Amino acid sequence: MAKLFAKDIIGEFQVGKKATIIALVGNLGAGKTTFTQGFAEGLGIKEKIQSPTFVILKEYKITSEKFKHFYHIDCYRLKNEKDAKTIDLEEIIKNPENLVLIEWAERVKKILPKKQLLTIKFFHINEETRKIVFN
């Protein structure tokens, strides 16, 4: 599902004045990283995708007519928007050639632009079932 969704995102989003951002929200174990792995595969990224919990940010080059860089950011260790300055998040989201996927995006929501933003909420139903809501 995430792989197909990634291909759709590339086709549907229009390049704007800022980066295109996908905000992932959900509890631990809800499926955010698994979704990100499929999404990255759909973008053609061959590297193994792991959640950058300790490094916070990983950058990947992508070949697309619209986007040049895919950023995978994990804000789990950030307390608020002020902590995001350590990774230059505000600069990253200024560049319209960037496609940015943020796990734990609710921790930096105040600095995320409203345009070019898609929020995906993950709910852990049981061991094998998740509910995903797109806003």
C-alpha cells in the first residue's frame, strides 16, 4: 500500500513554494516506520530504511521530475519546535524540491506549513491490524 501511495504522491502533489510534507502521527508500534519503508521503496530508494530515532534525520537523493531529496525525520526525541532547529528543519521545509516525511510530527506541528502538508494518523487496533486515516 505505501509503495503505491508513494507513486501517487509524486504524481498528485504540485511543487509549491515550500517542501511537500507528510506528517505521520501515531503511538509507538502503530506502523509509521513500516509505512515509511514502503513509501521509500515506492520512491525507488534501494537503501534499507530504518527509523532515524537517534540521528533524527536521514536524507536520500531521489530521481523525480518534482523532487530531488527525500528526508525521513523522526521527531520522537524532540520535545518541541525549538529542538527542531538542531536539524535545520525550517531550512529543509523551505525548499520546494524536498519531499519530507516526519514521524512524530505532532512535536513540531507549529512550524509546519499548512499548504503542501498531508497528515496521516496511525491507530494500533491489535497485533495484526492498524487503522490509517488521511487528513
